[in-house]
Amino acid sequence: MLEYFETQTEEIVDEADAPPVPHDDHLECFFYSEAEAADRLGIHRTTLRALALQGKSPVEPIPLTDHRRVYRRIDIHRLAGIEP
């Protein structure tokens, strides 16, 4: 019985050891969600939300609905010092 299971196993591939996949910058999204923007700015999502609702957000939000906002990637990167 053990021989059967030994022949039916697949080779386990550790993806952590795999080389990184090439990433094209032009494929990045132009907008970040509120959670992604807050993460890149180093603040909590609810802090960014509260600032946006008060009109004091460090980056101007783009309202999609009454409850959902996105932020331009370039604005977040410039404020965070990622891009000039």
C-alpha cells in the first residue's frame, strides 16, 4: 500500500526559492484603494478615511461612490518620497 502512495506523489515546488518574475512598471495600476494608499503612507486606513471625510487628507481622494474613494498612485508616491 505504501508503494502506491509513493508513486502517486507529485514533486513539491517551493515557490519561495523561485526567481522573481519580471515586473513592468507600465502595468501598475494608476490608482490605490484607501487601504493601499494608507499602507504606503504609513498610516492606518481609518485615519486616512477620517482625514478624507473632514477634507484634510494629505492627498486628494477621488470619490467613486459615497463610501468608496481611490487615490492617484503618483500623488501617493510623491508624498511618500518614492517618486520625484
